[in-house]
Amino acid sequence: MKIEKQNNTYKKLILLIAIFLFGFISLFSLNKIFMNLVTQLDQETNNLKAKITIGEFISYDILKVRALFHELATTTTSQRSRDMVIGKIKKTIDTINHSLDVLEHGGTLKRVIALNIAGHQDTIKKVKYVVKNKDSFSLEVIDIKPKLLELLSMTQYINKLLSTRDHLKKAKNVKGFLKAAKKVRRYYKTLPAYFTRISENIGRLLYEGEIDLKKLEIKIEADKNKYMQMKLYLIFFVILLVVVLGYKIIKTVENDSKKLYELNLSLNETLANQQKQERSIRAILDAQSNIILVSNGTQMIDANRQLIVFFDKYKSFEEFKADNDCICDFFEENVPNDEYIVKKDYDGLNWSDYIMANPEKSFKVIMKKNGIKHHFLIQATKTVIDDYTGEAVMIITLNDITKEVNTQIKLASLNNNLELMVKNKTKELQELNENLEQKIIIETQKVRDKDKQMAQQARSAAMGEMIGNIAHQWRQPLSAINTTASGMQLQMQLGIATNEEISESYSKIMGYVDFLTQTIEDFRGFFREDKEKTVFNIVDTITKTLSVTSASYKDNDIHLINKTTGMELISFGMPSELSQVFLNILNNAKDALISNKIEHKYVQISCQKTDNENIVYIHDNAGGIPDHIIEKIFDPYFTTKHQSQGTGIGLYMSKEIVEKHMRGNLSVKNKDIDIEGTIYTGACFKISLPISKA
């Protein structure tokens, strides 16, 4: 509430200043406008005065021409003297033409004014005239200029008359002389009226100029009075606003001053709380397990208590600072890799600037305490403490990760042992495959040579598919082991891993190793040949087969729908051979779904039990088998795959196992299948086996 009142006072003060500024700017702007207008009016006045002055000059020059005309007739006695007077007339007419040109087009007119003062015989008067409208024209100029041309013609004519008169006089031709003299007198009688018309035109020019000048002076006086009134009104308005607002501000300041003492008390209380808070922050920093150091970039400013705890030969930070310029003096030079910072130049950067220039990297240092190396995770950040001056400090944080580094060493050893275990299990699997291949060769020798070759090829193909399935089964647990180990390593680097989390990670890794071991045992059981026929549950055999193919199906985004779960289909025979039949059909379905680029891939396994038979259906949605080859797929060496991918004996051997070894039946036909409300077309394999009487 107090701050709000202070803000209101400040706002009123700012408003008062704004009004002052507004008044000043308004007065200045109004005066500027007034001065510009007055200047413009003065220019118009001066322009009109210039026009009047030029008219006076022209009037004077006309009178001069008139006088020269009389001088030409009365005082000249020779042609030479007449030529001199005629030259003066022409010069004066040129002067008048120049003055008329200035009136018509604008410009500066210079005139020499005789003073007849000792030491100052004459002076030069300059008159500048501006034509506002270039397209306008002066009636006076239009009227006077032709008359000037007439004056030149009249000059020539009078010169001719005078020359004739003087010639007759010299010739003593009295009659001719009297006639010529009479003609001269008669001509001179017309001159006053002519010059009077010219003078009238010039007088009209002067009169109009004086009228315009008088109107302009009246307008200037009226505008001055209007501008002065506006200025007085504005000054009065600004003064009134200032007085009113000033009174309100004074009252507000008077009220606020009464509360100043309370504000001072509150401020002192706030300062005390701030000092208490600073002590609390200091206590929190000293309670941190990390070493925290503050520097201005050139020297150490402050540090928490952990610095003295680690460097226990010093009793205080001031003592540590007196003996050392930089904590980097304690960084070990012999480090295991580039993650560790040493006291050196990093391409023109010192160690702290190098850390801040690479925020995405994690850096470490090694420092000794009592001869024992301690590993620290080091971070450097810059914080601006004064936004006005841009002053900043550098905060160095050292987190002791010695235990985590030692744990990493142990974890690396465990990883090496894990790799050895995986290698040994892989070797066992290879030995198993070699023994299995040898058993297949021995068993197939008991049948005819053709069956031998086909069985061997079938076993080899199945073995290759098994190895592929093993790779799929191992991929996820190996990836999980890698992810768990990497995550644990990162947590230890950041110093956030606890012993419970480390123990939990070890337990997960050992669980994944057990899963790998169990996978090897499952595949060994899959390839183990049954020595004699036995009673078994077909559903158990299906489940065992699906455990082998599940990873491959998942990697290829194939949805497997098993509708046999929980059922019991008892049959008599060798379950391992039946597993190979199921595996061969499932692999063929997978290959068909992939090669035909089916978007939503499905394989459904269902079963049916009759009085005499157990029937298993394996149905896919790969589009079905072409009609022209569906009758040939059980023929030996017939395959729809590339030569490098298939041998053509898988389904042949599957049919042999079902029909000859287990006295059942294996067939296929294309059928529609309804999956989640959508109808698909695909191949449906039907395996019929007799129900066991045992």
C-alpha cells in the first residue's frame, strides 16, 4: 500500500513535469509557427516593397528617357552629340527592359544611387523580387514593353527628322528648313501624351503594389494579435494546470512525509532480515558437499567451507587465497583422458573459459588430498550480478565423484566378464549346431540318398532360420544391458546415483544375462531330437514354437493372434519334429507378408477338435498363393523365393513329417479371414493329426 502511494506521488510529479514540458514545447512550437508565418509575411511584404521600388526605378527611367528626348531636340547641334544622346536613351531603355524582366521572372536588380555627399558620391542599392506563380504574367510588363520598342523607333525617327533639318539648314534651304522644323515641332507635341500613358501604367503598377502592401500589413497585424492571444491562453492554461496539480502533489507529499518515519523503520527491519537471509544462504552453501568457488575471472573472491575441509592445512579462505592465485594450481597434470581439465592453454582459452565454451561436455579434474587422488566433476558458469554495469562473477563447482569413478572401474570389469559369458554361450550354441548337423547326417543316412540330401538341406535351412531367431531374441536383452550400463555410468558422472540404484542396475543386468542363458537352453531343447515317440499336447508345442519366432515377428511388425491358448490337443509322436513344421509354416508366412509389402500384417493360429482328429489352422493375410502354383508348393525343390533365400524343401519335408512320421495330413488353400471386422485374403495351412488313445 505504501509503495502504491509512493508510485502515485511519483506519477503526479512526472505528470507535473510532463505538463511543464508540454507547455514549453507548445509555446516553443507555437512561437516557431508564428515566427515562420511572420517571416513568410515579411518576405511577402519585402517582395511587394521590392515590386514598388522596381516600379519607382522604371518611373524614374521613363522620366529620364523623356528628358533625353527633349535634350535631343533642343540642345544637340551635331550628329555626334545626337548619337551620344541616342546612346543614353537606348541604355536607359535597356535598363527599363531589365527591370521589367525582373518583374516578370524574378531576380535581383542593382541600381547606383547618386548621393552627392563628400567622400560618398554614390551607393549601390539591391532589390530582390520573387515571382510566386511562374505561370502568371504581369499586365504592366505586357503593356510597357511594346512601348519601349516604340520609343526606339521614335528615337530613330526623330534622329532622322533632326538630321534632315540640320542638312537643310547647312544648305541654306530656308523653305525646306522651315518645313522640317515645323515637322519636328509637330512630332514633339505628340510626345507628352505618349509619355503620360506610360507613366499612367507605371503609376497603376505602383498603386496596386501599395494597395497589396497595405492589405498585407493589416493581415500581419491581425495575425500577430491572434497568435499573441493563443500564446496567452496557452500560458494561462499551463500555469493553471501546474498550480492545481502542484497543490495536489504538495498535499500528497505532506501526507507521505508523515509516514516516512514508519517507512524508515520498515526499511531497517527489512535490512536486518536481508542480513539474516544472507547468513542463512551462507550456511546453506557451507552445508553443501560440493566445493563452490566464486571468482571475478582474475582472482578468487569467496568459497564455501568445503574448500577448507578438503585443503585442511588452511584455516580460512583468506589464508588459502593468500598462498594461491587459482585453484587450478592443484589440478593434476597426469590424467587418463581429455575429459579431465589441466592447467594449460586451450586454443587461446584458459581452463574456465574452455569449460564455459563447451557446455554440452562433462569435464573432470583430479586433486590430491594427503597423497590420495580425488576425482571431481567440475562445472563453470558466469552470472551477472549488476545489470547496470554488466559486472559478472564466475561460479566454479567441484563435485567429488571419487566413489563413482571407482564404481565405474568395477562396472567395466563386470562388463568384460559379461562379454566373456556371452562369448562362451555363443560357443556352446555353435557346438550345439555342429552336433545337431552331425546327428542329422547320421539319421538321414538310413533313408535313400535323395531323402538324405533333402533332409540335410531342410535341417540346414532350419538351422539358419534358428540362428536368425536367436539374433532377434538376443537383440532386446543386449540392448537393455547396454542402456542400463550407460544410464548408470551417466548417473555416476553427474553424481546423482545412489548405492540402491547401482545395486538395482546390477540386478537388472544379471536378470538379462539369465534371460540370454535361458534362451540358449530353449534353442538347445528345440533342436534336441526325440529318441522315441511320446504323448504330448500340441498346444504346448505351438507355444514353444512361438517363443522362438516372437522376436522376429515383433521386429517385422507382424501381429500374431494365438487362439489355442488354454486348449488341450493330445497327440502321439515326436513334438520336436512337429515344432519344425510349425516353424517352417510361420517363417513362410512372415516372408510372404514382408515380400508382398502388406501394411497391416496378421497371422492367426486356431485349432479344432473332432472325434478322431486334432486340427491346427495357420492363416495369414499375405494375399494368398497364386492358383497356378498352389498345387506345387509341396513338391521337392519348388520355391517361390530367390535361389539365395530358399531351397524348396521346407514344405516338402513338413508334409513328409506330418503324413509319414505322424500319420496326419498337411494341406493348404486360399481363404478369407475376418480380423477385427476387416476381411483379408491369405493362405490357410491345415495340419490334421490323429487323437492319441494313450
